[in-house]
Amino acid sequence: MEASNPVIAKPPAPPDDVLLEVKGLRVHIDLPGGRVAKAVDGVDFTIRRGESVGLVGESGSGKTMTCLSVMRLYAVPTAHVVAGEIWFDGEDLLKKPIAEMEHYRGNRIAMTPQDPLTSLNPVLSVGNQVAEAMTTHYPASREAARTRALEALEAVRIPGAAHRLGQYPHQFSGGTRQRIVAAMGMINKPQLMIADEPTTALDVIMQAQFLKLLRDMQAESGMSMLWVTHDLGVVAQTCDHVNVMYAGRIVESGDVRRIFKQPSHPYTVALMESVPTTHAKRERLYQIKGQPANVFNLPPGCPFYERCPIHMDKCRTAYPDKTPIGKDGFVHCWARQ
């Protein structure tokens, strides 16, 4: 009698109130000489509908690669997903053909890049570039596309938008260029906006204005937002939930108020200590000692071990399990077990 084929259970989709769920995501980058960088090394996080979530960490911690993986914009075959699932609105994006992903990128999932000057084409007018973000997904006459582009620029509060449609990126200030890429991202009314270091090139005044603009646009549209930043001030102003990332892993996650008042992971504590304050007198700013972990040669234990002020012997040899904290929060730290 022949043995019956085993039934492979389909993994359950996230609850209806969850828009994006990343589960066990691992992304490796192959480099010459057989070296492999573990850019993302087992990431889990959730974004609910209408929620603002932060992804925080030093440069090189894997924040941007995580976002590129959600949109499947990593450089194939050098970068590739080796494990995990990315559920968006009930569908696993990693199982989608690349041709079908074109329907998601810039349409249902949009992204505002770090540097709007290099993201905008210098030889095309702003109006053409904003309109193209729509016509790529939806057929429209030239006049209809221009009207929609004008509405998008007016929505991000660019003065004299009708006149400026025909101008080129070099004719705009850095803050206005940032608003233009936001208009391109918002023109198709996405369900999820990924803001990748959106205030890096802005001064303090323009930063405050741009953050308020994005918050207002989110409130009007009901979209979810993923804020990718190393600026804890941005997180405090914009996020409901925060994920702290180090060496390709989320080491702590939780409600923004809890994270700021009672950080649990030593790395999160160190990030908080590094922020200048007006209410505490210090001779010099706090500095996290050492260098970020080498993603080409991650240790078997906690990658923050060498920089951690409270490390223990087992931190070197074994990575700590997830310890729940509060509602929907967790930390990976032996000292918090």
C-alpha cells in the first residue's frame, strides 16, 4: 500500500487589522571572495492599518535593506532572501511573481527616499515625474495626468504649484524637493508609505514642517507608515510603535511611550543616552563605545556583546530568546530574561 503524501499546512495569514507582517526575514548579500553579509538576520515586526511604526538604529543596521525587501527592490542575485515571509494585506509578497510586484510598488506601497536630489531625474520636469508615478499604474490622458500632478503638488503645499509643474529639480530647494517625492508617493493613495530617513537633508525648521505634512496626510488618508530613521526625535513625534534594530536584528520592540520611558535592551538605553537634552547638564555627550558589529562575521551570541556595559559570559555564545514586555513588546537580552 502506497504511503499518502503529507499535507503541508498553509501558514495562516495575519489578522484583518494587520496590513504588513514580516516574519523571520533573512536577507544575505553575496560579495566577491565568497563573503556573505547577513544584512537582515531574522526580522519580525507588524504594522496595523493606520498605524505609524518606527524602525530605528545606526547606519548599517539593516533598516533600509528591510524596507527594500518589503518592496522586493534588492539587487538580485547579489542580494537574496534566504528565509521568511512578508505578508501585505493578506498576501505573501515573497511568493508573488516580479511582474505582479509592479502593481504594488509606487501604488499600494510607496517610498520616500533619503535623498530627493538624486532620486529625481534632472532632465525631466517635476510635473512629468509626478504624473509618471500615476500613469505607470493607471492609463490617463496627458491633460488628466497634468491635473492629477497639480493636485498632488498642491496637496503637499508647494506654493505656485501650477507654475512650478514645468520646472526642473535643480530649481527647487531641498525641502521642496522632499515634498515633491512625497507627492509622487502619495499620488496613488497607497496603503503603506515607507519614509526612509525623510528628514536627513533638511534643516530643523523644514524638518518640523515636513513631519507635520506627512502626519496630516496620514490622518486624511488613513494609510499606515513605516518611519526608518536614526533620529529618536522623529520617532517621538511620529510613531505609535518602535522597533530598535542592531546588526540585522530587531533587539527591542514596543510602544513608543514605554521605549522612551523604560528602554530594556542595553543598546536602546545607549541610544537614549546619546540624545542631547536641555534638562541635564553633561560635560560631554554620551558615546557608545566600540564599533557596530561586522555583518560579515556575526558572533553566535549577541552582536552587541563587545559594546554592552552589562554583558555576561553566555551573551558571547548564545543569542537570547524573545522576552515579552507589555502589550505587543519584546526584547532579546539575557539580562532581561
